[in-house]
Amino acid sequence: MLGIILAAGMGTRMKSEKPKVMHKLLNHPLLEWVIDSFKDLMKEEQCDKIAVVIGEKMPEVEDFLQEWGTRNDKIVETFYQKERLGTGHAVKCALPLLEKEDADESVFILCGDVPLIKTETLKRMEKEFLKEKADGVVLTVNMDDPSGYGRIIKKADGMISEIVEHKDADAAQLKIKEINSGMYMIKSKELVESLNELNNDNAQNEYYLTDIVSLMNNRGKKVISVVTDDHYEVSGINNRVQLSQIEREARRRINERLMMNGVTITDPDNTYIDPACSIGRDSIIEPMTVIRGRTVIGINNIIGPMTQIEDCMIGNDNVIERSHLSGTEIKDNVKVGPFARLRENTILNSGVKIGDFVETKKTVIGERSKAQHLSYLGDTVIGEDVNVGAGTITCNYDGFNKHKTFIDDKAFIGSNSSLVAPVKIGKDVIIGAGSVIVKDVEDDDLSIARGRQVNFEHRGKELKNRLKKERLKGEGEI
Ligand code: UD1
Ligand code: CA
């Protein structure tokens, strides 16, 4: 099976420096949505390929396709359509690949700017194709207002005889409400033969891909339609208003799927979850929460409100409130926030508590340890049952290099301490509040590293009286 994705349009109405298909829908390029829906079809078949037809000079698209191909272990070939001479011409640009295909191989043609096409629908096209022993399938939809689209002309037996573009249609054809979605599945041999016969003798002087239908009919081939009643699935994106409308719909679908699978989403209109995220049963997602990237969330968590999570692995029974997490792994029964910031390579083991205004980076925290207030923990390894007092800072950076801090099990770090790395704090150590620790502390020791306290009898009151007198003098009262 072969997938050809048309993406040569620059998308001028996007008013952008970026190729249209690289604009993002829930953080993934439009093109990724399309190839992902096709990829899921490929799983069951082998030796499949994807061809993407782009205009000249779209390095951003090419880089993305290369990355996607590597990530998904699939072959993606890029073809160039230097001049936009029509959809038929665009497919023709992929002929070198088509000609290598087996004659009976089937070819899907999709559009790079129609992101919500569902794998199920592509599968349905394939099923009908096989069942009806067809040579081609056109995905169609019935539109109340079909203007602008190609109309589906059918024969008495229900097969499609031709597709007539709006600009070429006569009055009777214009009344037809069944339109061409622009997505097809065609037998390779028939596609190649038809492409070679295309001409641009029409209202727009373009090589219409749609003409392959009448050409196949001329050869006695069978073209059927598969209808979808989901308009979004065939909706292309031409401007940023449509992008936002499709994004809202994409989001609604993802949230609905999660809810149907047992996730509570308190306010789905204000919850933003990427397609690649998975969330387990009985987890509750509170409003204004954004979950992105390849995030996996287990069961029975409470996430949000107002939480942003990106590329994180989160276990079960955690509470994460008003916080910002990226590249973090959290085991079970952990409490985070409000107002925590957990950055790349943070690992929180079970039972950990991270409170407000705590930032972590490259830090592993052992079971049941706590850092509940106002801390920075960077390049740090913390054991089990450690208490990191309010205001503790690991000074990991000397202006040139990063250094590590180790804090062993059951250590107690008094509030407002600075641990100047590299430094090791042993088991059961107590660090006095306000300490600046620059040397290692052995197991069981108490370390206090601050100015010794001195109390002067009655001097407080005396000082106050003196200061009061001086002020009155200044104001001219004595
Ligand atoms: C096409 C169909 C029309 C259908 C409509 C659905 C033709 C002749 N008509 O219309 O029947 O109802 O889609 O949206 O095919 N593209 C290229 N190179 C080109 C022209 C187009 O790569 O030279 C790509 C576009 O980037 C887009 C896709 O093909 O992804 C469809 O192009 P578009 O201009 O939107 O389609 P229409 O010709 O309007
Ligand atoms: Ca169009």
C-alpha cells in the first residue's frame, strides 16, 4: 500500500512565512495528523510507503518528514511539484514511486491540509474497495452548500461516472450535494494509466486529479463512493480562523475519547490535551490544564486546575495542582504544588511532596522525601525520608560548570540553607537553619554554618529610646 499526500500549496491565506502543512494543530503539524492517520493503516500491512508532494524549497517540511520517518520507522519519500499545475499534476510528480509499485497495489491519496481524516474511514474505504472489487474509491460527503467543490456524478447503478469541478459544472450538476472530499483509494495500475492521459482542457487550465474517474470509466473500470457524514473529517484548512475551528473540534474529540475511557474532565472546553497523551481511568483533569507531548498519566490522579504538563511519565494516585512540569517522571502517591516547577530529568519517587515555589532540575528525590516551600534543587540526588526546609537552595552552578549535591536518607536540611555543590550530606544529618554548607557532612552529624548568635541584655530597649530621641530632635520638637 502506498500513501500519497499532497502538500504543495504554500497556503497564502495563512499569511505566514511557514508552509501551511507545518502549522500546528494541538502542537502537531497538520501534515503529522494526516500521515499519522495513514500510518495506523499501515500497521497491519507490510512494506508500505508514504510519498509527500511538496513545492520547491520547503526545508522545514523535509526536516519534519525525515524526523517522522525515523521516529516511526517508515519510508517517506519527498517529491517536488515545482509549478502548481493542479492536483492531477501533483500526483504525477510521485509517478517514479508509483511505477515501482505492484499493479494491484492500492494507493491512498490524501491532502496535507485536511488533518482530521480518521483511520477508521480509510479502513472503511479499503473494506468497500475489496468488497465491491472496485478499481477506485472516492471519499465523499453531502453538503448543504456544496459550492466550490467537485460534484459527484453517478450512474444508475450507483457507481461514479465522473467528478465535475464547480467551475466546470452546468446548472443541473451544480445542484448535486454529494461532493468530492479530495481523498481517494485507487488501484496503482489504474492511477498510473489515468495520470498519463490527463489534460488541462478545463475552466482552470489545471490537470485535475478528478478526471481520473471518467478516464477509468472509459476503460470500463469501477469507481465507487464511500460517504462520510463527518464534515470535519474532510475539512481543509486555508486560514487561521479555520485552524482554530478545527483545533477546537480536535480537542473536543480527544477529550471525549478520554472521558469515554473513564477520565473525568471537569471542563472539556478549557482542557487542552495532545493526541499523543494517554491518561488512565479515574484520573480527574481540572480546568485550564494543558497536557502535551508524549505524556503518559496513570490511574486515579488529580491534575490541575491550571497545570501544564509536557513529556512526563506520571504514575497513579498523584495530586498535581497549579504547577508546571516538563520531562519529569513521577511514581505514585506524590503531591506536587500549588505553584511548583519541575523541569527536565526530575524523578519523584513514591510518597514525595513538593510544595509551592519549588523548582527542580536533573534531580532525583527518594521515597517520602519533602521539599514543601521555596526551594531550588538542581543536579541533586536526594535519598528517602529527607526533609528539605523552606528556602533551601542547591548552588549547582559556579558560573562555569554544574556540580552535584547528594543528600542521604533521613537528612534534615534546616530552612534557608545553601548547599554549595559539589557537596555530600550524609544519613541522618541535621543542617542548622540559615547554613551555607561548603564541605561534606558525615552521617549522623549536626552542621551549623552561620554567624553565632549574640544577645545583649536590655540593649534593644536602649537603642529604641535613643533612636526615638534622635527623630524628635530632627523634627525640632526638643
Ligand atoms: C479539489 C478537488 C475537488 C474537491 C476538493 C476538496 C480537484 C481538481 N478538485 O479541489 O473536486 O471537492 O479538492 O477540497 O482535484 N495541490 C497540490 N498541487 C496543486 C494543486 C493542489 O499539491 O497543483 C494540493 C493542495 O495543497 C491541497 C490539495 O492538493 O492539499 C487540494 O488542492 P485544492 O486547491 O484545495 O483543491 P481544489 O482544486 O480546490
Ligand atoms: Ca480546496
